[in-house]
Amino acid sequence: MDDLYREVIIDRYKNPHQRGELDPHDYSYKDDNPLCGDEIRIDLRVDGENKVTEAVFSGQGCAISIASADLLVESIVGKNLDEIKGLAKEDILELLGIELGPVRLKCALLSLKVLKAGVYGMESIEEELK
Amino acid sequence: MKPEPISKSIDVDLIRADFPILQRETSPGVPLVYLDNAATSQKPLSVIEAMNAYYRKYNSNVHRGIHTLSEEATVAYEKARARIAEFIGASSWQEIVFTRNATEAFNLLAHSWGRTKLTRGDRILLTEMEHHANIVPWQMLAAELEVILDFVPISEDGKLNLEQYRVLLGKGPKLVGFTQMSNVLGTINPVKEMTTLAHEAGAIVVVDGAQSVPHMPVNVVEDDVDFLAFSSHKMLGPTGIGVLYGKKDLLAEMPPFLGGGDMIKRVELTGFTTNEAPYKFEAGTPAIAEAIGLGVAIDYLDSLGMESVRAHEREMVTYAMERLEEVPGVVVLGPKAEARGGVTSFTFQGAHPHDVAQVLDEYGIAVRAGHHCAMPVHQRFGVLATTRASYYIYNTTSEVDSLIEALYRVQELFG
């Protein structure tokens, strides 16, 4: 457990670096895990080359889901949307620095799900506008 | 006058020796502290062995075979049904319908009773403290038949608001459904009083006994309930089998649930005639080993006495409430100890229930985190989820002490 609740996770949970909302934003998406009552929203701003300039999250959840959201949005600043699409489960676990069983994995991956759903959603809107 | 039930105190050490799983460790040197009994109970050796014996010695189908094995299986299966009838005070084995679980019992009722007895605009009265199993089947029925659902609100003290119950009965519901004991708040509802009022209002009463039948004396005739649903696996028995009790005349009026073998008298290509209750609700080969296991689980509970089971849990929950309230940041939902069964659901300031449960798991303590299949109760109290510790015959106050100690560790991490 003292592995699972590494200092960085507890710290990010109690004092996240990237908590907030962006208004206006280029992108905002929210999803929840009703089974746990976790809810994560991620807001992004991107530049002309689809590179993320600002990224924040809001919502509520357990230490694992909040810490992973905080670390994730922090890590994508400066990345372009294609790189974000390439993010996988392993990247989240690497950010957290822990291993998780199937139940808690869902908590850790909620923010990635939100991020990807949003990025793909934004792209499909762009497709429509072409 | 009925004699007062004798409540002897139970010997927890002796009981624990009957449950092989309680001897295990969750990791080296960390013994299991099982406090997730409201989700499912552990099984004594006698239940495991009875099910084993069926498969080893007389496995065969029931009701249809003339051979020795089938005779033995049929006798054992029907003996279990009779034991269940006796255990809940039913007047006949014919009032005991086997289902897969309590959830299926509610679905059977909604499907079979609901569809034939209700029409558009009729009302069903439920409560805010119901498990999803006693909400969703009625919501599905409501969508299909356009019947209206009302809900008795929960008061601030975690009990049902009986004033509002009376008011809502005034709307003339055809069916009233409520739990005898909340799986989140632990609240024990006054079944007899509520049933009498419902009957006076002309309603049929269905009681969710999933949390009450395993933990306290329940008597369907004394309480005059029309239907009672409960599950085997929460009362020392196996998963995969549950019970719907129904008054004989009500079951007789109901059409079958699923179609197939066992539920028919005869079948021709042009149609079928229905078997009698309870068989008309039991299509196909039933869960035979599970029924036998449930019968033996009831023998086990009976040997302790349900008054004694209740007394032990009252002691456990009183102690647990006291100790939980000591921990800074812990808030227990629901009524005072004397009005509840062996369930304590709580929030922890600054820590999500998942995190609480995870930390507790490191100490071998099994609790449940989430909404416990009762989201409306959580909404009522404005919380997303809770951590629930629930107690049974084999739990000890020193296990509660372990829980409290681990909660102090949660507080160190998250407080």
C-alpha cells in the first residue's frame, strides 16, 4: 500500500498542480465512472499547429483517479494531438509509478478516457468543417 | 400468550472454527478480517460438504427420475424447501418459490404479478432506501405499462418518514414494496406496522428480506406480508439460489414466469397447461446442490437461534458505532445503533471510499466501497459513495478494533 499511495500520489491528490477550468477553451470533455462516483473534466487550449498550450482538469474522485488526471494533463502540455492519441495505459502507469489491479486500473484510466474521447471528438468536428 | 424467545449468547470462537475461509491470510502474516457480509456471507463447512456430498453421492435431476439417485435428490431438494418455509414461518412449502437470487424474485413478481394486476395509471409505492433490485424491475414495468412510482422519503435520522408513508398510501397504490433492513443505513423498518397500513389502503405488500432474513427472526405470517424476497448467499448459503415467498392464493392467481420443463402439467403442440405453484415459477432444471446447501445453512442458523444472531449483531454494531465515531473525519450514515442491523456505512473526510477500502485491504480488512447498489440513498444524503463495514455471526469486537486501527492509518495518509 505504501507503494500504491506513494508520496507523489497523495501529494497530487491533496494539492493538484493542474486543477481548474479554462474559459474559453478549444476543447472540453467530461465523463464519469458512476460505479465509483468519480467524475473528471479536462479542458485544453491548443495553438495553430494543434499543440497543447494549456491543460487542466476538474472533478472529483479517489486519490488514484485525481493523481492520474493531474499528472496526465501536466504531461501533455507541449504535445500535439496526434501524440495524445498515441497515449496508452502504460503511459499512465509510468506517470503514477505503480502497478494496479483491474479494479483500480479503471480509476487510473478515467482521465485518459476523457482526454482521448475529447481529442477524437474534436477531430471529428474538424472533419465535418472541412 | 407466546413465550418470550430465549436468546442464548453465541460462541464466536466455536463458530469461527466452522468457517474454513476465516483461517486464511490475505497476505503473509495478515489474517482476513471479513466485514463485507452485507454483500455476501462466508459459508460454514457443513454447507460446503452438503453440496459436495450431493455431487459425490447422489447427483441426478429432480422430479423426473424413478431411479434411486433421483429419488434421493428430489427428497433432499424438497426437504430444503420445507426447511425454508418453516424458517420464515410460512404455512406451506407451496409458498416457497426458488429463484436465482432476491433480484430474480423481484423480477418474477414484476413480470408475473405486475403485468396481470396493473394497468396504466396504477401506482406502486416504494421507498428511497431500496436496493436497486427493488427499484429497477418496477421502473421497467412502469415504462412498459405506464404505471406510476412513488417513493417514501427517508428522514434525517435515517428512518423512513412514516407520516409521508401514510400520505402516499392515500394515493391508493396497488403494490407497496419496502426493505425490512436497509443495506446501506442498516435501518430496520417496522414491517408489521407498515404492512397493516398498506393492507388498510388496499395494497399488496412485498418485502425485501435480503438483509433481514439472514440476521434476525422473520415471520411472514405474524407480519402478514404478501411476498418476501431473499437470497441464499447472504445467509451462509451458496450463490445462485434465492427465494420468493408468496401467499398461496396470490401465487395461484399469477401466471408462470419463464416457460419450459417443470412449470407445465402437460404440453401439446397447440399449447400447454400450467403446473401448480411453486413449480409453475420454476422452469427448467433448478439449482439442486444450491437448494440443498441453503437448507443446511438454515440448519446452521437455526442451531444458533435467530434471536441470538440478532443479539450478537446488535452488540457488534453498537460497539462499531461507538468506535467509528471516535475517528476524526468519520461520519456514519443512518440511525442510532439500537434502530439498525449490523451495517455501518460511513464517509471519511478527505478520503474517497475506494482509497479507504484499499488501505484497509492492506490490513486484511474486507469492506465494500461504492454505492452498494443503492444510489438513491446516497443521493438522499448528498454523498457519492460510502465505505461499508457489515457484521455477522463470526465477527468479533477485536476485528472492529483492527478496523479502527486501520482507519487511523487512513487518517495519517489522507487526513
